[in-house]
Amino acid sequence: MVTVLRARGFHVVIFTNDHEPAHVHVFGDGEAKIDLLGADGTPELIWARGMSRSAIRQAVRLITEERARLLARWEDIHGRTD
């Protein structure tokens, strides 16, 4: 597990033994898994547990803002995504 971002009360990680699609796990009051390259090329929620709707929106907004950096970190850890 590699911490790739800490911001706005969230702890964002990429698991080194994880699989595609390129995604991050966001921990706050609960956990969310967010795809970095959703259907339209922007981040989208895969699932969330124990997070309020407001926290989920904030997490997705944060990941959207940091998407390029997070995708680069995914590729550093797992290789290119195609």
C-alpha cells in the first residue's frame, strides 16, 4: 500500500498488489474506491462503505482535481494503462 495523497481529511492509497482498472482507495470516515478513468475518462465512484454522500462527493472532487498526478503514480507502481 502506497499513500499517494493526504488532503481535506482524506488518505488516498494505491495497493501495490492491486489490479486494473486504474483506481485509488480513499479513506476518511469510511472508504471509497474510485476509478481514475471512468466511462467518460473522468474519475467515477466504484463503491463506498461508511461514507456520507457529502464525503463521497468531496472525495470524487478531490480525485478529479488530482487525477493526472494519481494516474501517473498508478503507472509508476503498476505500469501503463491502456
